[in-house]
Amino acid sequence: MASASSATLSSLSSLSLHATPRFSLLPNTTTTTISLRPFSLPSPLSSSSSRPNFRPKASADVETTFFDNDDPEEIDVFDPPEAPEGFIPPPSFDEGPLETEDEIAAAYEELYGPAFSGVSVLGNDIYVMDSKMRKIGGFGSKVKKEKVRDGFEERVVQVRRVTKVVKGGKQLHFRAIVVVGDKQGQVGVGVGKAKEVIAAVQKSAVNARRNIITVPMTKYSTFPHRSEGDYGAAKVMLRPASPGTGVIAGGAVRIVLEMAGVENALGKQIGSKNALNNARATVVAVQKMRQFREVASERGIPMEELWK
């Protein structure tokens, strides 16, 4: 194979081509001779030294070496530039003035809502308890709400299972009745429904806090006078009692009076035994009560003359 290719190249090198133009307008015609120089094909088994080098030669003007004078083990020292003339460094975070209690309370209320003490610095509604509840949860755990600590205690009156008939079947829910109070004259009754018992109790507690009323009481922690209230088919009768009597009542009436802070009272359920209606009837009866000083001020007479 190699001998055949060399013979062919040697025969081509001895050839000369004479090109004579057939149609020429010039008076003198010349003969152009094209000669082929012999060349050899590189062998695939030849060494790399015989291969042609197509890399450009580096000129003397271009510097191809860098960092020749740098020591890799040398530690460089950071030398920042000097501050301009008249530069005043900013104060440190710890050197600033301390925040006042009002500023701290305003910042806390802006983040988490009104404080648990019931005082709003920014003028928010303190009875909207959804803003006080902060969701707490992590990865892989169900989101739950933190229990509110605003001075009110919660008492569950009743939890019932209710169903709703729809086109596709029955929907199961839970209805909870909760009474909240601070045992200092503030009490509220709420109701809520949800698919879970815990969610129903939380919703009813929020609803109860939105319906807070004030219970008028004397210095003996009893009612100033007798009263009656009805709600639906339920009717409740309330009577004051002497000190040491205690709360003599049953069902939802007793829970409402205890959460309000009443220590001596008589209560009776007349009519329906529905827990929700009896609790609301108790609230209606309490709202009808008035203090002696209020009646005296409306009549324009001293309070001592009320019993004459």
C-alpha cells in the first residue's frame, strides 16, 4: 500500500501541464506551466514529533506567565482604605436609646394583636380574639392554636354530634357550648360547630368572648334583686341569697353563675331543659338586673330613700 502510493506520487511529480488559451485577444500568447511538487503523507504510526504543529508562536511582547513573584504560602494582610475626613461612624445597636414601654407594647400589638390584658395601644378591637391566637405548628404536625391567656376561664357546657342531610348523604359535625368568665362579674355564652371537637370548642370560646356581659353584684357576691328571663321555650328564675348559701342551681344556669363569680344565689330552670337556651335565658335574666345606685341616679333621689 505504501509502495503504490509512493509510485503514484513520483509519477505525478514529473508531469507538467501546458495551458494554451484557445481564444485570446492579446497579440502575444504565453504558455503557463504548472508543476506539482512531490509530497509525502504522514503515516498513522509515525511519532508525534513528525506531526505538523499548528499552534501559534508566542511573540516576545505578550507575557504568558503570571504570579511568578507571588508566594502561595504567604499570608496576605487586609489593609482597608482610610476613612475620609469628617467621617462619623454610625452608632452601635446596643448604644442606642432604650425603647419605652408604650413603643414595646405598640410593636407587640402590631405583630400579635391586642395584649392579653385587654388594653389596645393602637386602637384595635380587643374582643376580636382571632388576632390574639397565633398559629403554632411545625413540619409533620397539625397546625394548632395557642390557648388564649386573657384572664377568662372556659367551661364546656355541652358537646353534641349533629348531622346535616345533603344530596350526597349526611355530614357529621360537632356543636359545642362554652361559657367563659373571669369570676369578677364578666361572663359570656358562645356556641360553635366544626368537624372536630377541639375546633368546635375553640370557635365557641371565640364566640363567647364576643358576647361578654357584666353581672351586677353586691358586696356579698349575690344579685341585687330577683329577676326572670326566657329564651325560646326555656325560662330561668334567679333569686339573691344570704352569705354562705352558695350557688343552688343546676345545669347550664349553675355554670353561668359560677363563671360570673356569683357565690350566693338561687336559680331554677322552668320549661325546656335545653342547655343552650337555658344558658342564654340566664344571660337575659342577668341583663335585666340593675344596681341600686343606678336606679337612684335615674330618679334623682338618694339611695337611702329607695326603701321608703
